[in-house]
Amino acid sequence: MTTTPTPAAATDAAPRDWRATAAAATTVVLWASAFVSIRSAGEAYSPGALALGRLLAGSLALGALLLLRREGLPSRAAWPGIIGSGLLWFGLYMVVLNWGEQQVDAGTAAMVVNIGPLLIALLGARLLGEGLPRRLVVGMAVSFAGAAVVGLSMSGHGSSSVLGVLLCLLAAVTYAAGVVSQKPALRHGSALQITTFGCLVGTVACLPFSGALISDASDAPLSATLNMVYLGLFPTALAFTTWAYALARTTAGKMGATTYAVPALVVLMSWLLLDEVPALLTVGGGLLCLAGVAVSRLRPQTGATRRIPGRPMEGPRHDAESRAADRPQEDEEAEAGGTGR
């Protein structure tokens, strides 16, 4: 009788889990750093010009890497998701968010935009059939409460307008819709392919801002232009690729919940890099965000951890069935439809 290769399967799964976690962490750190750079570049560049400059830098870097790796075009089935995410997330989201943050204070923007991960979980459950595990719901509720606390503690340091709130709300909606559009595309192309062509679609959509970009660049200080280039190379080219890599290996809801770590990191980076000492309430909100992310990323106990010590193994007769029963609801490979390659 042939035994099932359970140990080998477990060994293969561990590196995939580790790489996906590292990719998600890279995305969160770089997206947090983007808020610091946007604050500088946004003083010299208009919202559309900043979005186009960022996307141009990102597209050039991604296109060069794609050519070096000789990955070519993704399959035809990936293009609806690429176009959807490119227009909604890379294009409209970046312009609207830049515009909205000029109309409201940072606290209000943080509270409204952080509706996005909640919308991702709801849309993922509705459109992708991902479900809403209890740990995910509880973790997102805790994180959203933390984001609201951070926002309230930062409010009052700027002006807010109805237009600004509506723009931030639109940014949250386009962010969520873009992520849900991108998820199915990752079954038909690599993370690099999906990110590169999504970024190119967003760049083409922002070409009407070319005149504003040329005009702003002629007057902008070097520091603002370097921050715009940084936004394109790292929070866009690198972070969106690591995001797609991790998204292909987990659910959209869990990835959205992971981004609730961003407000906490923004507070820390602003403290270290901009010498903006956070209030005690802000620190508490950031810790709540991190606690919620930790809860949402917890996995249910597997069958191996639930097995009673000393009880003999039943052998391989129902091994496949037991592994299927023990698999968590958020099993990364099942939710991603394979590895997405």
C-alpha cells in the first residue's frame, strides 16, 4: 500500500506561507512610507500630475523588469481584471486620493479611506465566494476602531469639506473594487505581469494630466520630484507587485485586513522621520490597528494540533478526507485557485 506524502506537502507549504507573509509585510511598510512622501510631493504637484508621475516611474521600472524576466503577456483571461484594477485602483484611486487629501485633514482622510478593507471583505464574500470567517470579521472590527481612534486624534489640525470627504469615500470604493477585480486575474498571470499591465493601464488613463505634470515639474523643488519618483519605484512598482504575490495566495478579505497595519506604521514613521510626536490617543489607536491585524491573520487549529496525544493514528485509509476536513476555511491555496501562476 502506498502511503500519502503528507510530510512533503507540509514541507512545501511552509516556504509558500513564509514568502507570502514577507510579501504582505513589504507592501504594508512601503505603503505606509508613501504617506510621508505624498505629504512632500503633494505641495508641489497637483493631484493628477502626482498620480501620472508616480505611475510613469512605476511603469518604467516594472516594464524593464518584465523584459528582463521575459515573462511576456498574460493570458487573455487575465485582461478583464487587469483593465478593471488598472482603471479603478492605479488610475482613479490615486488621483481621487491625492485630491481628497488636499481637501480634508489627515485624520478625516484616514478614517474614511479605511472603509476600504471592510468593503474588500464584503465584496470578496459576495463576488468571489470567499466567505467571512469570524476571526476576520472580529479582527477588522478591532482594526477599524483603531483607525477611527487614530483619525480622531489627528483631526482638528486642518480643514475639512464635504467634497473632501466624498473624494476620500470614492477613493475607498475604487480601492476595494480594484482589489476585487485584480484577484481573479492572478489565476491567469504572474504577480509581475498583472501589476505591470495594471500600472500601464492606469498610466494611460492619467495621460490627460501630462500638461499639468510638465508644468509642475518645471517649478517643483528637487525634493518633491525625488519623492514622486520614490512613490513610483517603491510604493507602486515594488509594493503593488508584492501585494499581488501575496493576494494570489490568500483571500482578498485577509489581504485588505492586513493593510490596517498602515495607520500604525504611518504614526511611527511620522514620529521618526518628521519629528511629529504622536499623542497618547494616537498611539493607542495604532496598537488597536495592529491587534486587529493579528486577530484577522490567525488560523484555526489544524487537525494535527487537535489530535489527542497518545491516540493511535488511524493510518492512511481516510487520509485525504481528514486533510480536507482539517483544512482551514481560509486555506490559501484553495482560495487563490492554486498559486495564481
